[in-house]
Amino acid sequence: MLETQESFDTFSTMQHKDNQGLAPPRASDPGWAHGIMVNGGRQKIKCKYCHKIMLGGGISRLKQHLAGERGNVAPCEEVPEEVKVQMQQHLGFKVLERLKKQKGSKSSKDSMSYIQGREEGDDGDVVRLQNIVSTRGTGRRRGKEVVERISNRSMRQKKQYFSTVAAVAAKPIHQSFASQESMDQADMAVARFLYEAGIQFTAANSQYFQEMADAIASVGPGYKMPSYHSLRGKLLKRSVQDVSEYGEELRKSWEVTGCSVMVDRWMDRTGRTVINFFVYCPKGTVFLKSVDAPDITSPEALLNIFDGVVQEVGQKNIINFLIDTSSSFKAAGKLLMEKYKTFFCTACGAHCIDLVLEEIGKMDVIKEVLAKAKQVTQFVYNNAWVLNLMRKKTGGRDIIQLATTRFASIFLTLQGIVSLKGHLHQMFTGATWMQSNFSKLRAGLEVAEIIVEPLFWSMCDQTLKVTKPLLSVLQLMECGEKPSIGYIYDVMEKAKKSIIVAFNNKESDYLPYLEVIDRIWQEEFHSPLHAAAYYLNPSIFYNPSFSSNKVIQKGLLDCIETLEPDLTAQDMITSNINFYEGAVGDFGRPVALRGRESLAPATWWSLYAADYPDLQRLAVRILSQTCSITRCERSWSMFERIHLKKRNRLEHQRLNDLIFVHYNLRLQERMLRRAEEEGCSKGFRVGSVGEGGLSILHLLFADDTILFCDVDPKKLMYIRLILTCFEEVTGLKVNMAKSEMIPIGELVAFNQALLSKWLWRFGMEASHLWRRVLVARFGLGAGGWCTGQVRDSHGCGLWKGILVVWETFLQMWLFGWATVIELGFGLIAGVGIGP
């Protein structure tokens, strides 16, 4: 910190060498570069910019003047913005150094999101924090000490002060706390490590990459990185334990919602096979284990592996066993269903859609279109000059579009070419292209001919009439908002209708494509589970366009007999299904009618089918499943790195632990990110206002967490719900007794709420000593909810200040608006929340 402060001083001194003679001898404070001593005295200084003379306060008063802080001195109206920001930063450094001296060595372990203070000479010091809600874990360190010494005069300056803090907070952090040289050195140290270790650049996109840097910075210089033995030993065991607790919490929900086991097969270029097992439920997906299976190809051998997974997950918990479409896996899945007869084994929906696209791509017309599109794509991306020209013409847009499956990526890329048709035509007919050497090459001439050929674009449009609806089905399967099984049957039917309409109901044009779709649907994908989910989805069933058939009816009956082993419960379900069909009872409530479209199907059943528990349980367990393995977010590169020969000496359990920790850390990361994306919580931004800025929602410091949110009761409630979910999912506990809420900014409503709490306690705690003392002195009033009027001028300031909010409290109480919110951070009463 001292080195950083010296860099600011040096910069300021070099910037204003011509004024050095106007400063006192041996003066190092950067403030002297912006002021002139009057009559050679340190207490009488003239501002260089507005020529105001400060009497008293010395150089500190001048810096407050330049920083724009009101109270002791009027802010300077002529100071350049960069000088103003520099003074604000310098004042923050001075306070931070003073805090370090007060806290000693402990301060290096404490962490704050952002500190901006000011120096006031003899008038007092102020330390301020951004809006934060700090939740402390059960950790080894005691609570952070926040020193806040506020003079009476500085309290009047609060509003103006925070406007200056916001301006400084918008500056990049490295400009405020470290020199550019030290930042460059740190960047190069990280880069050298990544280059030498051969770590992929995508590692920088991990959430834990920045968290690692923050944790190291909080310890300070001298931190010793964990050793090779620690990483492969105790730290790996601790990580396994942490994510195992996450899995155990998910396991509790499997009994209610059921789960889908997802079997994901990975094979490298040498033929080595690894089978990964995931378990999905609406609360989240957990990685179960990885099985090295280089020589396991027979259905019987796969059955043994699958059987072990069923025993580990629990036969009664499994509703759907998802596999890929290979023949050996399909045969093993069939044997598994015959053995247990209590769940269904289905093929991955994404793989089936990819099979459909592959078969369509083999048709002569489509094959010719894809060949020409491939020729265009390869030519553009194999020549840097052509690629740069294309990106210049398209405004940075690319042709290649990637998806989770191979043939989906191919047809998405074709769709990208069509979307850039006008730009590509201008590019290959423009003067820049014509004057280039590429336009004279044979490959360039062929590509240019394809781009200007009307028949090519006509064939592209014909192809997209078939593939666009299918790609929308794939998009639904990959969407993580709701379990997809209740929608897959419906969207497939809609996709086929869209294809028919796109060809103007001309059977000779659309029939070949529908034959491919229906064949793969029946042979590879269709399951009674999909038909029953279609029937039980209220948003589809109650739609006027819904139509049932024998396949759907039989699928529902198959699910009842397979998923519900109890014969009495089966009879109850079949007899109660009529109430669902007729929207009788709670099914027909107005709120249930509105919730058909807005609620997830399983949630709808859990709310409005309480009178029919057996039917409710069956519907919730069916509608809570997924139908695609792609939701497990597999990472082929992760397996490639873990299964390298240099790791062969790792015993298989340690290898499994590595993958186990890798996947579950990625899955847990979704929680806070989803809350921010859906607007349930919002942090603050650092840097530019646009896309270049950094949004910070939370910071992790070992066993402490700082959460940022608006001073809004709803946002605070969301924070509390997130923490509750975190406790339920991970098994860890948030120590609310050591947590605190520090609101900064507009505090009027917050302070009124805190003062109203004491008025509420006065009315409720009649036997407490503090209340009896007040009653004995001031008497009772307002029916026992308040004391008599306080007229004394001494010895009663605290209670007199509390009574200031009596009218506000009384108004809220009379209208039934006084609500006590238990947030875990403390009790906040009467914050204006009402019906």
C-alpha cells in the first residue's frame, strides 16, 4: 500500500514540476502541487484553479476543497476532473493506512469490497463502505472490524460525499489501489503460469479464477501456494466432501420429484471410452461418478454397470434412465427395464434430433446445399484476409454457429450464411474483393460463383424450412428454465405441422422429411413417459387445440402401472383423473386457471392437486424429469486433460474425485448467476456503464461472503431465500448471529424502520425494566403503545429521538402496514410493505 501511495505522489510531483518552489521544503504531499502558500505559511494556502484562499486546516483543507467535499470548505468549481479524482483517491489511501496501523497484522486478512474515505486534519476521520450485506460463515476468523468515526459536521455532508464515492467507484480498481506497473507484473505472472503449465485459456472464464486471485490478495504478500501433495491429497478430499454434501441435499428431493439418471459416453480418438453418470432433478444436476470402460461393449457388461448406478441412486427414486442411441446402450437399457420394471429407459432427445438432421443431410438436395455451404465456410475461415473482410462487411458477425451436437452445428451454420446473404453478396461483388489476389484463385472464383447463384439461396431456403423447426425442438431440450419432458411431445407435433405449412401443404414436398422424422421418433425416442407428460401438462391439456389419441391414453396407463407399484393407488389415480379432465375442485380455481401457462407443470400440480395425493405424486414425478443429456454441461476437454497418460499413476478413485469436484463446482455456480439473470438480485457495476463494465454480485473471502444488493425489501428477501436454498442444497449453515447488514446511501426509510422497532417493543414488552423506567418518568399514552410527551431538555435525548417517528409508526399500524420481516440479518420492522 505504501508503494502504491508513493506512485501517486510521484505522478503528481512530476506533473507539476513548475510549482515545486511554491511548496514547503521537503514537502511530499501531492496536494502541494495544486496550491500556493500565501506569505510562506502552511496554514494559508491559495488554490491554483479558483484562487480561493484557505485559512487554517493546512494542506488537508486544500485537498478537501479539490476533492469536492463540503463542510469544512466549499468545493472547487474549476478543478480538472482528473485532479479531483486523484485527490479523492489520495484521501481514501490515507484513511486505509490509518486503519492498517490500528488493526495491525489482522487487517491484511480482513476484506472490504471498496473503501473510500477522507482526511479532515484535526476535524475527524470518516470511513465509508458501499451498500453491502455481509454474511459470515462458521469460519475461523472473527468478524471484520469496521471503524466508523463520524463527526457531527460530517453527518451533514453525507449526501454530497456519496456522490464523490460513486465517481471514484466507477474508476477501474487497479487505478485506485495499485500502480500500472505492478498490475502488469501480476498479469505476466499469471500468464507465465498458464503458458508453462499448458492450461487452456478458457480457464480464465471460470468463476473461481477471479475468486482465487481475490483470496490470495486478501492474505497479502508472502502467501504460499498449496503444494502438489496438498492438491492431490487433503484439499481434494475437502472439495469432495463439500460437493458431496451438495449431492446429499439433492438426494432428499429425489423422493418427492423423482430423478433422471443421465448416461453420458465419452470416447477419444484412440477409442478409449469413459462413461459418466449424472442425476437430474428440478433442484439441480449432480455428477455421480465416472467409469473407465475401454473394453465394455456388450449389453450384458453395460447392464452390470447400469445396475450398480440404480442401486446407488435408489430404484424408487428413478423415473427416467437416459442413454444415447448406440445399439449396445439401447440393448442394455432394455434389459435394465425388464429387470426392474419400475422406471423407463429412454434415448436422449438431443441425440435423436441429431439423428434426424443427419438423415435429412444425406438426401441428395440437402447434401448438395451443405457441400456448397461447407466450401464457402472453409474458404472464408482458412484465409485470414477474407475472414477479416467478411467481419468488416458483417459488423463482426460470424458464419459458424456452434451447438451441442454435430449436425445441429452444421445446419445452424447454414442458417448463419442465409442471415448474412446480403453482406456476403456485397463482399464478393465489391471492388475490394475484385482487386484482391483471392478473387483470381480457383477456390475464390468458385465461392464467388456460389454466392451470386440464385439457385443456391433457393435451395438454402428449402432446407431451412425443414431444419428450423427441428432446431427449435433442440433449443427447448437444452433450455434450463423448466423440465422439458412435459413439452417435448407437443413441440415435435408443432414442428411437423410447421414443416407442412412451410411447403404449402404440398405432400410430395414435405412427405420425405416427415417420414424420416416419424421413423426415428418411433424407433429411437418415443416412450410412454413422453405421452403421459404431454397429457398431464396443464398448459397443453386445457388448450383448445389439444387432442388425445390411443397412443397418449396407453402411454398414461403404462406410466400408472410402471411408476406406481401399489394397486390401491393405481385405482385411485384412474378414478381421480376425471377431476383433472373436468377441472373440478381446486383444478378449476381462478388462480389455477391463471397458473396453467405461467407455472411449471410440476409446480402447478403440487399447488392444486392436494385433494388427490396419489395422482398428484404421479404427475409431479413425471413432469419433473428431463429428456436430454446435454443439460449435464459435459466438457470433453476436461476428460481429455484428466485422462492423459501423465495422470495414469493416479488411482481411479482420485481420478473420479477430480471429475466429481469439477462438475459439481460448475453446477453449483448456476445458483447466484441465475438469481442475477432473473433480476432477483443485483450488485453494483465497476468501470464503464455499458457492456465493458464489471458487475459484482458477490465476493468470497475464505469462509466469509459479501453480498451486494439494493436497499429494497424485496431484494433482501431474495437474498435470504438464496441463502436458505444454499443451506438446503449444500448442507452448510450460514451463521446469522455473525452476519450483519450495512446499508449505505439513502437511510431515511431504514432508520425509520429501526426506530419503529423500539415503539413496537414498547407496546409488546410491558414487563421489561427499560419500559417500566420510561413509564415511571414520562407516563403512558396512546393506549399503552407510547409514553407521555417528553418535555425534558436533558437526559432523554435517545427516547425523544425515537418518538420522532411515532406518527409514521401509528399511520402504518392503523392501516395494517406494519410488517415484521425476519431476514436472518436482524429484525426490520415497519418498512412500508403492505398488501
